[in-house]
Amino acid sequence: MNRFAFVFLLGFCSWIAPLADVHASERGTSLSGRLMSLFAPRAETSRYDSRMVLASEIASRRAFKKPTWRCWHYVKDALLGAGLISKRPVSSWARQAGDELCGTYGFKKLRITDPLRAPVGAVIVYGGGDAGHVELRTASGFASDFISPTPYPRPLIGIYVKEI
């Protein structure tokens, strides 16, 4: 191995190492390091499933610049892709997401009422006169079927996380 390849490999390993705890499926561990900084205040006292951060990253990568009106579909895909849920939720409307995630998949509704204070990876559910809206909190904003730097302008139903 030449010197350039060795230095490149060493740099790549040091870059990817902090991400290892995001992709680990081991349960029962608290967040640490880079992940802790992404979560809301007092996250160190709670035990969040680190796969929530992975779900937000998946949603961000798959999201479009403009709405496709399939937000709950894309959030379901991200939660499945991160391994946070074992099977696809059956509810049709986005405003039903919180009830199903709590009742079937072990999520917990937080007392936070400001989506900007939601931890990264949290599922944020909004109501309204139609199907509602659902999105995941990302490190830089919000993602579902589209990316947004600001929360969706609808009445908040709840903010949900999966605790360990």
C-alpha cells in the first residue's frame, strides 16, 4: 500500500468511526459524542434509540425540494430503513402517525410543543382539516417527502421519539 492510500484510509476511518454508533443495532445504550449534541436539552437524562438519527438522515437523502403530498409514506420508509419499526404502519393519514407509533411501535410523546426544540430524528405530527402532515426533525431542519428549514405551518399534534 502506498503512502497516499494509507493516509486516505486512515482519514476515512477517522471520519466514519463517530458514525458507527448511529448504525449500531445494539439497544440499551445512551447517546454519546456527536449524537448527544444533536438532541434536545436534557437528552443526556433520557435514553433515545440512536437509530432515530439514522432515520432523519435517510429521510433527508430521499426527500425532494418540493412536496409530493406523500409525507407519511416517506417517513414510514425512513423509519423502516433505520430499523426503528419492524413492519410498515397501516394508518393512511399523517395525522394518525403518532397514535400508531405509540400504540404499536413503542414510541413516546414528548411534552415539547415547539418543533424547533425537537430532538433530531423525532417524528413530528401535525393536524388540520385534511390528512395532516408528518415529518422528521433533522440536524438542519425537517424532512419527509420534501426538505424544509422550518416546521410545517399547521397545528401541532405531537412530537414522538423512540426511547430505549
